[in-house]
Amino acid sequence: MTDSSALDPEDRKIVTLARSARARNGVPEGAAVRDETGRTYVAGTVALDSLKLSALRTAVAMAVASGATSLEAAAVVTEAETASDEDRAAVRDLGGARTPVLVAGPDGTVRTTVTAG
């Protein structure tokens, strides 16, 4: 486990935003990504009959739709132990293989940091 207070302030911010999205929307996951200019995009799980997206893939899609050309970092708040391969692939597509993905539990404690690669 990683002490969230030891995180870079910008990384702590995206974890907090992801946690807030999860709680506010009552969804299984919340996510946030930070683009190359420092803008953040926040999303929760999308679970419609015709469309199912994880929170992290939704946040990446929001960044792309808003004109982001790269990502600096991503965070997901989830019950899962790590980010799925599909989620990491979406981050990698926009940010590259070395983009860090912070994986936090519902309490906001960062469990692990993986790369998108």
C-alpha cells in the first residue's frame, strides 16, 4: 500500500477525483486521467443496456473527445486489485506504455501503481 499523502499533489488530486466520481454516482469504479497540459477528466463506470465501459476507459474517451493528445497519469478507484488489461491498453493508446496508472481502493489508499505498458 502507498501512503496517499506521500503522492505527488497532482497524483493525489486524480485519486481524489476518481474516488469522488465513484461515490457521487454510486458506481463500481471511478477514474480520472491527467492530460499533457494538466487538464483532468473524471468518469464513472458506464453500464447501459447497449453500452458498457469501465470508468478508466470512459475517462480516456472523455480526454480524447476533448482534444487531449497524450496522458501524464491515470487513476482508478476500484475493488479490484489492479487495472484490467483493457483499461491499461486504453491508457497506453493515448499516453504511451510508461504512463503510470494508480490503482486505489474505495478508501482512496493507493494499492499499487502499474504502467500502461
